[in-house]
Amino acid sequence: MISLVQTKVFGVSSNGGNPCPLVLNSDSLTKKQMQSIAAYYGVETAFILQPESRNALFRLRYFVPKHEMEMCVHATVGAVSYWCQSHEIKQLNGIIETALGEIAVNAEEKDGRLNVIVEQFPPSFSNENPSPSEVAQALKISEEELDLSVGPIQSVSTSRPKLIIPLRNHEILHHLAPDFELLWELCDRYKTTGFYPFTLSTQSSKYDVEARQFPKRAGYNEDPATGVAACALGAYLTYYSTLQEPKEGWYEYLIGQGYAMGRPSIIKAASYISKEGNITKTQVGGYATILRKENLDTHSIV
């Protein structure tokens, strides 16, 4: 029997956000057991373990139903939120361990809710990307519905690579019905972990951007809120909007996601441009809701 906590992260309303079970005290679990638990719940699942470093609060492993991941931001936000709640902490600057190394996190209570920020890495921009025709075919749209005036179709990574795809408006975005086999094939060919189509022509003025995330063979076809992709998109927008005249400072974006799924979510992504005009820092965050604690008999699923 194991203990876990159910959370929802980045939700705008009670039906919004990305669900994430947090499995507590996971040190005795094998990789196979962790994979089976994620498959049982059918969503990204985080496993909290004892840290290997004295400096870290805890260690995290992340699984989707089909495989392990190096980083999952919404699970990290959920885990830090639960940690602060269980320790009655309203402000935190700390380190957690992940497969990508130590990640800085900070949390601060605002208006009765805990805002959690997860640091990521300076962006890398791929030079090998699918053509507009390939992407249009996978998304089952015309090339004219792409908006390459915003920037190119490009895979960007601030922790895990996502293919950033600009579209003309939110109607096109919300009516996407991709050819997933082709989409996954392109992900394999161009070494990216999912498609992140977005638009600056949003349905609501409270967002700077709206996006959808189609992950590669995760065990489900769409994700309602994706911090890894949102952070990559923030870096992409910062780079291409300041290409001619980069100015030092933070550039922030509020990204709406999950509306096409009926699970509205909001994510805040930010990138920092140095005096030299380079993006040297990225971060992403938002709020989590702690739902309930429950027990699971692992013998019934493994």
C-alpha cells in the first residue's frame, strides 16, 4: 500500500488544470512499479524520493503512462505546493533534484494561494525542423493557417524540446484534429517531444498567448497544461520579438491552454535577456490545488 496526493495544476476553474498524482515516500518502488502506477492513473505522475544532496528538499521522478520523463513542470509545481502545505510554509527558496540535475524553485503565498516558480535552462533552438507543409499535413490544416510572420516553426528546449508552431488565430487552434501517427513520426524524425501550436490572436484579453500541446506517445493525445512547453514558448517569443533590439530584463507571458479540452489553464512563463542580448534565464510557474490524500494497493496494478 502506498500513499499519494491528488493535485490539479495551473487550473483557471474547478474543472481546469492538469491532474497529477504525487506518490509519497517512493524510494522502495522500482521503475516498473512507477511506470505501472502512471499507466493506472493515465496521467503524468510524480514520485517523491529522498534527496541525494543535503541541499535539496527532495528528489522527483516523472512518468507518463508510456515512459519516464526528465522534467515535468506541473508535477513540480504540485509537489512543491504540497511540500509547503504539509510543512506549513508560506515562502520558500529551495532546490529539488531531477534527472536533469538540481532545479531551483521558489514559492510565495499571494492572496491566500501559493505561487510556485520553477527555474529552467537557457533555451536551445534547433536548426533541424519540419517544413511548413509537413506540419500542416500533420495538423490537418492548410499552410495558409500558419503565421510565420511571428516566427518560424522551430523546436525549442528549456529542458525538453517542443516544436513551437505559430497559427493565425484561436479558431484554427481550437479546431485542430491532428493526424497523430504522422505527428509522432515527425517528432521522432526531428527529435522533439511534442507539438505546441499557439496563437497571439487569443479569445480572451487576459492571455498573451493561447496554445495546445500534443505530446509524443505519452499514452494520451493532448495535455491541458504543459509547463515545459510554455517555458520553451516564452523563450521563443522573447527571442523573436526582440530580435532587432534586445533590451536587458525579464519578458513575461501569460499562456492559456486546455480550452479545447474543456479544462482551462493558465501558465506564466518568463525569460531574461542579459546586457549582451542573450537569453540567460528561463522560468515558469503558477498555482496548484491540493485535492485529497489516498492510498493505493500496488499489488492490484503491478
